Amino acid sequence: MTTSTQELAPEAWVGYFDSISPKIEGWVDRLLVNATGEAVTAGQPLLTVYSPMLVTAQEELLLAKKFAGDVSAASGDARQRADDLLASARRRLSNWDVPDSVIADIERTGVVRRTMTIRSTAGGFVLEKNVLPGQKIMPGDALYRIADLGTVWAEGEVFEQDLSNVAVGQGVRAEFQAFPAAPREGRIAYIYPTLNQETRTARVRVVLPNAGLELKPGMYATIRIAGIERRNVLTVPRSAVLSTGERSIVFVHDSSGRLLAREVAVGTSNDERIEILRGLTAGESVVSSATFLVDAESNLGTALGGMGNMPGMEMTSPPRPLPARKE
């Protein structure tokens, strides 16, 4: 049996992040968090905003509250209309993310607040700050980008022929240049549904724990995915396969002592061995290091014969051949 390992192309690392965006138009009154890299907690105030829309909505709330009090002794229909108006005024403020406690305090005190505080929706670190004091902001503007770096993602690419060995939930190992002696363990969280037509690869997302916050956004890594174990797989040493870019070739040692070039179809591989799908049978002897032929063009031509279109010459003694075997 054998297991395969897919190496993902290195990609930038990111954490789970929240984008802090207002739902109202206004002007920044004060910045309470004014630096990237600053740690924040969920619910922490980030900035205050002056918005005429909010001032008007508060005034309407207080008018609706007063009207509801004035008709409290009136008929049922009038009382119901007043209650609906009050509920609508409360709902408008709530839809703009004004906390219920603030709405209740406005009703209790009867005082309109000039500014509204925008708070962080998550704990983490400020990765981006795109706002300045006095700046006009619009609904949907990304004012802050806050990431929880306790868990990070890595995205990479898997070749099309290896996709059958990749599944959501599968364990992976991440190796970092910054921490060569400390690989990290994680899992595949998502496999993108489309394939890159040019590279014939599919993107996958890997999730890794980062309790010590050692992994930084922007780091690069090699991700190794352990494939599914398979039995009765014909393999040869990886060094036995010579890839020309268009085909894969192994050199078979026949009974007369000659080397014959054999074109093969290869499958998955790991660090040491590569699967042979077609072109070899179990027990045949192959040269364990095909690349030794590249050092001498004449030797390569002799081995390839008609395949290489080069004149035949005597072959020097190759390294000890190793048989292809089933695992």
C-alpha cells in the first residue's frame, strides 16, 4: 500500500476576519482605535460618528414616545396606531445597529445623542484601518478589518489528477520557512468548486490552529496532504522516472543486460516512490536513478534509441537496478 502527498503552492496566510462597516451616512467625530496591529475585544468602542440621519431618527422616537403617552387613555385603534409608530421608530434605530440599551436610555432621558459609537463585532487584531477623524463615511465603507488570528487559513492549489485523494476534513501538515523544525497540523476546510483552466488546479482552504500567534498574515508555507492508503499499487523510486515534459520514461534492465527506454503513465507519488499506471509490470528491473543518463548525452541517446532520435552508442555500466514492486 502507499500514501500520496500533494504539495500546495505557497499562498498568503489570513485569519478569520470581520469587516467593520457602518449602515449610516455621517462624519467621523473621534477615533478610539487609531492604529493597525492594535488588539481589540468584541464590543470595544472603535469610533464615534455624527449622523444627521441618526439625530432625526432619535427625535422621531421621542415624538412617537410622547404621542403614545398622550393617547394612552384614548380608544383602542388610536392607542394601537401610536404603539405601532413607537415600535417603528425603535426598529429603525435598531436596524442601524443602535443597541437596545441605548434606545431605552434615549426614551428614559428624553435626550437626543449627537453621535453614535461604532463597536467591534469581534475580538482580534486590527489588520487594516481605513478611516480618519473628520472623514465622511457612507454605508458599507470598510472602516476596519479585524482578524482573530487564533485560527488561520492557508489557500493553495492541488493538481487535477490528485483531487481524488483530497477531501474536506483531511489532515495536512504545514511546513514554514520561519519554523523549519516545527511543522503544524491542520485540516482541509473547503475545496473550491471550480478548476483553473490554465494551471489545471483546484484551490483548497486549510485551517490551522495558531494559539501562540506565531503564524503571521503574509507568511508562506508548503502544505503536505497525506493521501488515502491504497493496496496493490505498482510503484518505482521517484528518481527512476525521467520526465521530458511531454512524457515519462523509465529504463528497464532486460535479461541480456541492455537498457530499454519504456514510456510509462504515472499517478500519485510521495517523497520516495511514484505510482506507475501503465507501461511496467511487477518484477521488472528498472534503473533506480534515470537522471544519471542526462550527464552524458551519448548515453541517453543509446538508451532512448529511436525514441530519442540519436545514434546508438555503447552504454556505460548503470547503477544497480531496482525492481518495480507492488505495495
